[in-house]
Amino acid sequence: MDLNELVAIDVHTHAEVSSKGHSSLDDDLHDASSAYFKVEGKRKPTLEETAAYYRERKMAAVIFTVDAESATGTAPVPNEEVAEAAAANADVLIPFASIDPFRGRAGVKQARRLVEEYGVKGFKFHPSIQGFFPNDRSVAYELYEVIEETGTIALFHTGQTGIGAGVPGGGGIRLKYSNPLHVDDVAADFPHLKIILAHPSFPWQDEALAVATHKPGVHIDLSGWSPKYFPPQLVQYANTLLKDKVLFGSNFPVLTPDRWLTDFEKLPIKDEVKPKILKENAARLLGLSTP
């Protein structure tokens, strides 16, 4: 991966379909999220298509599936397939994995194997879909131990989710699990764990800013929202106190980097801060550049 040739690093993209056409979301949740995000065009690009898309734009992308099989009954896109596709497209794709925290010891072993044998750089958690509080010591703490030990990254969905939006009962998905204050406990209990709070954390934006300001290892990605909807305090902190800890993310394929970047240009972000958000902060966090 040639950092000098990249214009940006997108730290939040989804592998939504396997090589066999399998999706990690059932049709109802998938269709509801497409309606929520007003998705136009193809929603389920293959891993190779995603790589080509980012290569054409001279961007790199962190890519992952979401494993919530215990809660949804639907198997994820295999982590190994995502990692193998990233290895085959190492100029543009960076592999993260996702492990259902309710897999217990088997999940912990899988996490270590994915790092050691497949070069996975981080792990995606979606507390609302997976149905767990991040600070529940009985659920994911052994996973966090492996992530901290291996120097990889824990990326947590925070705030409201488009998954289940508009479905009766929200498809059974509960928003309470994704309050970023639950991740504050994780950051305190694992002081060397690298953490990303994903998305503007509506309705808990101030909580996310507080956690990221207080805990050195906590970062914020800006995925899932068009920048024109960012809360003013998020823009203010990105420009100042958190200028070294805020990361570009799109949420591809439901929100494209093209749309995100077009709207980002209209924000009052300082010229010296823009390259940090778009590439430099992510490169440092992912170990692609020196501190």
C-alpha cells in the first residue's frame, strides 16, 4: 500500500455479500436499511468490486462483515473470505473481522487465529445488532484481551442504527446497547486497547466526544452520516481537541465516499486538519505510518 498515492483512507466499509451470494442480513433488515439510507444503485458489491471501486478513486478501505448470528440467526460473510480478498487486493483493502461476542471461548480462539494467520487488523462490534452491552464483563472481555494483546483495533458501532429502522419493533434491535459511555468502561479496563467509536453518535454525541477526549486510545470515525448533518459540536472538536483522533469513514456501500467527500468539502474544517481526518490519523492508527 503506497500511502503517498492514496488520497484518503476510509475506515468503515462493509462486506455485505459472500462469493456464494450469501448476505449477513436477512431481507427485511437489508431492505429497511436501504430505505433508511436512500440507497441508489447496487447495494451488494462483491469484495472484488469494492476493491476496484476504491482503487479507481485512489483510496484505501477498511472492510469487515458483521457477525451477529446468535441474535439474528443469519451467518455472516466469512471473516476468512474478507481477509483473503484483502490480501489479494492489499494495495487498497485493509481487513477487519467481526466475531459474535456470544461465541465465547471459540470466538476468542478464532480472533487470535484471524490475526496470526490472516493478518486481520481489527474487529468490528455492533452492540445493537449483536445484543450486548460492551462493558458486560461476562460477554466480550476475553475478546478485548486478545485484541489489546495483539495490538489490533476494536471498532464499535455507536448511536442510532439504520438496521431495523422502520421495521415493526425496529426488528427487535435495541438502541440502548450502543451508547458510547458503555465503551468508556472498556477503555478504562483496557488502557492500551485501540478503540474507534463509529459514526456521529446520535443521540449521544456529547458522550462520544467526552470519551474520546478523556481516553487516549479512543478515536471517532465519521461514517454513516453525510457531513452536512454533523452536529456543530462534532465539527468543533474535529477542528480542535480531537483533530488527531477523528477519522474519515463512509459506511460504503450504503453511503458512498463520493457523496461523503462532496459534503465534507463544505464543512468549515481547517486546511491543516483535513489531511489528518482523510488519511493521516488512520494511517498512524492502523500502523501504516510512523507515529
